[in-house]
Amino acid sequence: SAEEREMLLRLLRFGAMRVDDVMVPRADIIAADESESVAEVLATFVDAGVSRIPLFHETLDDPRGMVHVKDLLGWLAGTARAEAAAASPAEAAQAATPATPAGADRPAHVTLAATLGSVDLSMTIAATKLRRQVLYVPPSMPAMNLLIRMQSTRNHMAIVVDEYGGTDGLVTIEDLLEQIVGDIEDEHDEADASQIVE
């Protein structure tokens, strides 16, 4: 079919691509300083609509890793449960159970929601110890090699570093796969308005 032919052509072109052909340029990178508060990083996740954000120290030329939104939400829930445990051991036991037996005062999700307000969102993202490692790759690396490396390390974000050690760009596994299968849009991607109209 025409779709299959197009995908095969994209795959053949992908074999000749380098990392700098598919990377997001430095100017378009959405990142967070590791000294930013949890609240600021949460706001960045909401505004950007992404699941991973690279972390840096002072400038993008000093990358420190990345934070995943799943880790951040897990930390929020865990901290809220710990706060409940400190306040009342009975409520902590109730919050730890996924379902509340009949006759109990409140369901677990109500207890968790009540304690979320006590979580200190002014804490720096570095203090949460949620940072994960990223890959560091040169711009001349073949894109296919990076895809294989991401699959083997189960690390889906790479910082592209130039010959001077500065940050040149960023590549995610989605950027690589889109070169083969075409644009991948999820429910959070907004359709771009046409640049040219009749």
C-alpha cells in the first residue's frame, strides 16, 4: 500500500540520519533548574505537556539528568501518606490500603486527598532525589545507533553534547520513532494552525 511504501522509504532515510538531524535544538528545549521548587516543576510539566523534563544546574551546559512525571506523582503520594502517618497512625493505615472495609470512616483516596495539602511544594526538585540519568551523545552519532542504545538501556532521553561539552540539543525516543512511522500525536498534542490558508 502507499502507507507501507512511505514507511519503508522513511526507514531507508532513517538509516542515513544522524542525531543532529532529529534533535530538538537547544533554543527549543523545555528544562528545569534543579534548584527550582516542586511547584515550579509541576507547573512546567502542565505547561509543556510532556512526561520527562531535563534538569540542569544554572545553565543548559551543565545538565544533571531528568525528572519523570510518574516519579514526581509517586513522590507526592508517598509524602502525603508519610504526613498522614506522622499525624495519625490509624489514618496512615487507612491511607495505605487500596480499599476501605465496610464501616470505616473514610476511603483511602479521601485520606490521601486531605493530606496532599500538607506536602511541602517549596522543596527543591534536587532535594526530592527523583533525578534519573540521561544519555549523552555526540551530534554525529547515527540515529539508528541511538535508537538501539535507548532500547538496551531503557533510557528514552538523550542530551546532545557538542565538541566543547556544551548542550547542543535533546533527543527522545519519540523523535526517533517519528522519523520511521510519521508524526505521533497523543491526546495532549494540540493541532497546529495552518501557516498558509487560501
